[in-house]
Amino acid sequence: MPANNRALADFLRRARSRCDPARLGLPTDSRNRRVPGLRREEVALLAGISTGYYARLEQGTVPSPTVLEGLAQALNLDAAGRA
């Protein structure tokens, strides 16, 4: 995987782990969460993409600008996070 694809994949994982599901209106039953933050399927739902496609993004698939915008909104990224 090219370095820029790996950087995006790593960024998505980190951003997802920092999101608070409760702030986004999602269930927060911690007994069902193995790691902090959002699950892949939750990010996909919020971004309007399939879970499989989101998983491929975390494996290095390059998204379109439209998908990037959806991810930025889903992950509640500020201007610095979108840069």
C-alpha cells in the first residue's frame, strides 16, 4: 500500500477511536464495545457508505472527494482535521 493510502487508513482508525458515540446520538452500551470510539459500521452509516467500503478505506482504498466529505462529517472533524 502506498504511504499516502496508509496514512489515510491510519488517520481514519485514529479518528474513529476518538469519537464519542453518545455525542453523535448512537447507543453507548460499553459492554458491547471492545475498543473506545465508533465501530466501522457506525462510521459507514453516518458517512452514507457501506460497511464493506469503509473497511476497504481502512485497508488503503482511495476515496472520492464526496466520500471524504461524508467521512469528515461523520467523524466530526474540524478544519484542522480536514486538512
